[in-house]
Amino acid sequence: MFEVRTVHSHAALMNRVAAMQGVDMAGALRSGGLSGAAWRDAVMACLRCPAPHKCRHRLAAALRPGADPALAELPAFCANRALIEALMPARQEERAWA
């Protein structure tokens, strides 16, 4: 069982990682683009990740002036990579035209 503050911390981390990709997770929930169950599963995937410190480090480094733009990209190890990529604005536009 996870402590409430740990769950909140990982949910916030996931939201910040998604925001770096232009994805508003709360907005996706409100608009129906993301179900509550899918969001819960994503938070649980983040909680099970063995390397949340790497995401925190990447986010902090990406916000520094002159940072390498690659730091803002989704890390390859991210358990929520497919979900976040599917919610990216460019991907949403591609599906609208399909």
C-alpha cells in the first residue's frame, strides 16, 4: 500500500512530465480524452517505476536556462510514454484528420 503523499507526489510528477510534452492530464480527464481508470492506472505505473528520481532530475535540468532540449523529451524508460504520446496535441490533430 502506498502512502497518500507518495501517490500525490507521483501523480504530480506524472502531470509535470506530461506537461513538458504539451499534455494537460487534468484537461484530458475533463474533456473525456482520458478516463479516470486510465489516469489511475498511469499513476500506479508511475508509482511502480524504480526511477522517479530520474524524471525529477530531468525536469529540473530541462528548466534551466540553456538546457539541452533533449532533456524535455519523454525518457525511454517511462511506463506512461505511450499514453502521454497518444495525448500529445499533434497526435490528437492527426487522429482528428484520420
